[in-house]
Amino acid sequence: MTNRSQILTLLLAIATGCGSTSAPLDVDAGADSDASTVVTDTDASIDESVPDAGRIDAGTPPPVPDPGVFDCSAAPPITAGPPMEGAERAWTWVGFEEAVCMNGSSTGIGINLNPSSDRLLILLEGGGACFNWISCAGVANSDGYGESKFDRDASGVLGNGVFDREDDANPYADWNFVYVPYCTGDVHGGQNPEGEGDRMHVGYRNFSHFLSRIVPTFPEVEEVVLAGRSAGGLGTLVNYPQTADAFGCTPVHALNDAGGILPDEYMRPCLQQLVRGNWGLDAAVPAGCDACTNSEGGGLVNILPYMASHYPDRRFAFLSAMEDGTMRSFYGFGYSDGCDFPASMPGSEYTAGLEAARDLMSGYDNFRSFYVPGEQHTFTYQSLSRTSSEGTELGSWLGAMLDDDDDDEWRDLGP
């Protein structure tokens, strides 16, 4: 039986890996180390035995029904608000009274404008997942996120990686930026204002409010990348359809940094059911994605082929380490007998899940993955020249994603 010290150790691991209320953004596992030498699994305390109680032998997944091609000419389903104003090439906080954190306090977004650019990068922050008392103990910003926290982050991490305007390796260096903080604990996907413990899991609804002003602020934009880190990476999958709808025929691409979504054999249906119920996540699942929900409560991985099929001229990029330690702590809940307690998801299981997800997407030329060995979690807050796969730097690979004539470099890379 797990004792109190083990519980505290697990809580600490979740808090440091997925974000915390004191330092929610400093979660890059390799941020201060050489990213080309990614950490490998050397923790002798990890039990590599896998409980089989929740295992689903998925076999060969059924084909996903053709959802039809996105009609970009349809009227955007948003009520446009006033454009936002901010300083040029500097961060500005924009508050939204109608957008709230899990504790009910109002929140907002940050903008960093470059009037000479017709490109826009929107980044969804990560910081854990809150779906029961254990997971909620380590989730980021449970006490809210407002202007004071934003000012701290704007002077620190929001000048790194994809937000670094001085890094020649950054293909987004001269773009406009929008930063979406994370304080709802629901991978930006919730629509449940009455969650467990009186928490408001309304990340999806918040982002709808943000889009109502993001789109009017950038009326002439010609290309958009919706990016996300960790929980925010999962948030790109949930929020991509409403983002694409809002921007209409302006191409919107997606960059998921370390928000791995796996087949049911690894992302256990019991865990999927848990977050669906606590967050009201099903309300954000596209109506045309019938395969995204199956009789066991699983199927969320099918959002990948759905989006690749429905948006064939848009591109979807996924970054991951093969044994990502933080994501394994999240999916490990599904490996416990009751699906409600952290358990060990062995690195080999996460690797197999990533390989299965890649196999699922092998027939789509608008979805590509960038895999590296080790346990590192997230890559987009460090120089994009620091991480390489098969001799290709991450920055070059992301640049090739934006170039329709560079398909040879924008390809699946890694183990």
C-alpha cells in the first residue's frame, strides 16, 4: 500500500513536472541543459511492471469516417469585439472580465504586436491537469492568473524560444504574438462552470471570448499558428476547430509541443471518461468526429485523423520526447486500479503509444511528428536550434512546416 511519503513524492513530481502555483511556467525539463543530449530513464525507483486492469487491446483501429472538407467561406461563428491595442514589439496585458480561472477570478491574455508582420502566433500555456484531489494539488495557477503574474512572466520566459525576436533559429521571430495563460486546469478545453470542488473548468469558453477580440485585432493576417505547450499542446487539439472557424479562409496551422494524445491502449478509457466528465470536455469535441467517443468512453486519439481529413490544406506538427516523464505522470493515473491515483507508466509504454499515434497518422501528408529520445518535456521555451532530430534542428523543421515547397525537410523525424 502506498504510504504518506510516497503520496507526497508523487504530488511533488506532478507539481514540478506540470506546473505549480508559485512558478507555473518554469516547467521545461531540459531548459537549462544541452537539449541535444536528452535525459534518459535512469530512475531506478520506477516500477516497470504494468497493471493490466485498465488495458485495452485496441488491435487495428477502425477507419475514421470522412468528415468532409472544411468550408472556410462560412461566416465565422463569433461575435467580434473591439480590436486590442498594445505596445509595438513589447508585451501588453489585456484583461477579460468574462474569462475566469478555476477559482472564479477574471483573467486575460498577453499581446505583443509587430505592425509590419502579417503573421500571428497564438500560444496556449501548460501547467498540469486538474481532475481529482491529487492532480489538482499540483496544477498551475489554482489561485488565478492576472496582470501581476503576467508582468513577471513577460519579463522572463516570454522572451524565450518561440517568443525570442533575436534568435535567427526562430521562424516566428518577427510575427505578432498572443499569449494565453493557463488557470483553468482543463487543458483549455473545459465547459463546466460547476466542476468538482467548486472549480470552474471553462478553458474552452474562455478561448472563445479571446478569439472574439483576437480576430478583429489582426484583420489582415495571412497565416496563423495555434501553438501550445504540454496541457496547452492538448489544448491546440481541442481549440483548433473553433480557431479555424474564427479565421475562416486564413490558414491556421497547429503546433503541439509535448501534449501527447495516445490510442486507448495507453491513454486508458477510464482516464478519458474522468476528464470528459469533470471538464465537460465532450462539448468541445467536434460534432462530426463520431469516432472520438466509443462505447468504452475512449477514442479521443481520433481527433488527429479527423482534423487532418477535415482541414487537408492546414498543417499539424507534434513534438515529443519518446519517454516524456511529465506526460507519463498524467497518463499513469489510467494505470492505477481505480484510475484515480498516480501509477507508473513505463517509458516503453509511452514510446509504444507515440509510435502507434504516428502509425495512425501515416496516411496524412499534413501531419508530421518530431521525436527525440529521452524524458524531456516541452521544447518551445528554449532556442529552437538546441534540439535536433536526425540532424535537423527544430527551428528549421518548424520553418519547413510553413513552406509548401519544403516537404522533404518537413517530414516525420526521430525514433
